[in-house]
Amino acid sequence: MRSKSFEIKYELSKKEKAMVEKIKNKTNEFNKNNVTRTNAYYEFYRLHPEIHWAFLGHMVSRNGGWNMTDLKGDLIARLLNEKARQAFFSFLERGNWLIFQDAFPQFLIYEESLKKSKNLFHLLDFFNISVFMKAIWNYFWRYGDSHMLTVALVINEQSYLEKRVIQNRLYKDSVFNTIEFKLHELLSMNHIIFPYLDRHKTKLIGQTLHHFGSLHERIMLGKRLYSLLFLQKDLLTKVENWAMNHPHTGSRKDYYSHLFNDVREDVPGILYKRRLKKCQLRPSACRIYSPKLEFAWKNTDQPIAEAGDWYENWRVLKYLSILDEQIKDEIHDEYCETIEKIELAIIAKKTIFLS
């Protein structure tokens, strides 16, 4: 048990102060938008592959970007009004921003520790990092247990979001309690997908989150996604190769260019007609518009993160074990069915509106 406020009872040396300032500046530099964050995770993983969460975070953050641009694309934008789209974006952006400003300083302190060949995790206190992660990083520094570190980071980031976003009254009223969010869950739109190439064909693995408001479900989802990527070495290599060869833009064209395009191919304002059948375009159908993030949303300034340590109960340690069972990873059919459900919802909405 620990007080909810952070109490720092020692002074930093001049070199340590400079290091803290450098880490803060570098974190702020990369925390501009979803694309800069997502790329920063990947570059860190490329240099430090023992930090598995960096790649897991990279791939999950890609999904966050796709969800953001969906709000300005050809499908979801037809189901939500402007106010709802803005509320959903604010919710997604806040969560994406918060996780990065919490996780990335941890990575940079680890990197500085390697450079100096010295444990520098006492600096975590100056970034309001949970005492939970301070203990875990010290353990990792001694034993190098990448699996435990990754699961701990999953627990930490989802617990960190719980009060700041999930239980935040602003997002409860503007997102979770809305008809639009209920529709979002009804259509099973909470897919987290990891693309890869197999014999020059894009395939998808992933999982679906059915209860976004449940901390337990989000932690278990993170553990399942980690198992998908890192318990199958050959599959991990394929996903890594895909990520290396497909820079993140926020457009779903990144992985399914036969279905999506970041340039609009149809005439705006025309009545929507079904375009897909079993993840293939119907004859003469236009590809679905999925813009790049830079053209969909402007960068936003975020208020500083709310203070406080989420770690209050040792029982959270029960989540630290990794999942070693085989996880069902095929999500292609489920994902394709979801897109077709969204098309039907668009047509139903237009029919009701015009009748």
C-alpha cells in the first residue's frame, strides 16, 4: 500500500537533473500525435528488442490510429455526428497520449541505465511512475525477465488509464454512456489486429475486446495479445517484418490496400451502397476512404496527466503470470464480417432517415 501522492525526499545531482530534463523533452517531442508515438515505440524496440512491450505497444498504437482515422473515413463517419466523432477522438487521443507519457520515460531511463551501466530507476519518481513499475524495473535490471516486464507494463498502463480516462466523468458522459458507443460494442468494432505477410498475401491475427469498461478484460486482452506475438517466434518475425516495411500512417490502406485508399475515390454526399463481400470489393465498387492521420486530425495540446499512483492493492500481482496456452489468433473472417455489419448499419440508418 502506498500514498496516492508521490513524495520525493532526495535531491538530484546536476547530471541527473539534466538527464531528467532530456527525457522529458524527448518524450514531449514524440508525444505530438498517434503517428509520432507509434513510430517512437518501434524505433525503441528496434534498438532494444528485449523490451517486448515496445513492439506490443507499437502494434496496439497502430490500431489506435486506425480507430482515430475511421472517424473521418467512409464508414464510421456516416454513423456518428460531428459531436460524437470529436468526443470519440478526444477519448482515443487522451488515452494514447497518457500511455505514451507514462511508458516512454520508463524506456528512456532504462536506456540511460544501459549507457551508464548503472541502475537509474530512482529517476522514475520524477516522472510520477507507479511504485509498482519501479519495483518491476529493478527486478528486470537484475534478472532480465522480459515476459514479467511486459505483463507488468500491460497491468500498469491499463490501471493508469482506469481513473484518468475510463472512470473520468467527462468520457463517461460523452462516450461510454452514449448510444453511439453502445452501437460500437454491438457491432464488435473493438478489434485489435496485427497484419503480416504470408506468401505475399496479407493476413490478420488479433483479438476482440468486448467490455472496454472492464479493467480486468483490458488486462487479459493485453496478455492475450502479448502471447499471440511473442509465444510464436515465426509469427513474431512475420509481424515484425510487416511493421518494418509498412510505416504507420493511420490509414487502413497500410494493411489492406485492396479495400482502403487514403484518397477518396467516390463522390462525397452520394447515397452509400454496399461495396464489400467477404473482404473483396464488389464489381465497380470504389475502395473505402481511410485517410492518413495527418489529414484527418490536427495535433492537440493535452493537459498534464492527473497526479497519483494507481497501485493500492497487492492483489493486482495475480495478473503477473503469462498466458502459456495457445490463443485463437485468426480474426480475418470476424473482421470482414464487422465491416459488412457497418455497411448494413449505414444503409439501415439512411433508410430510416429517408422513410
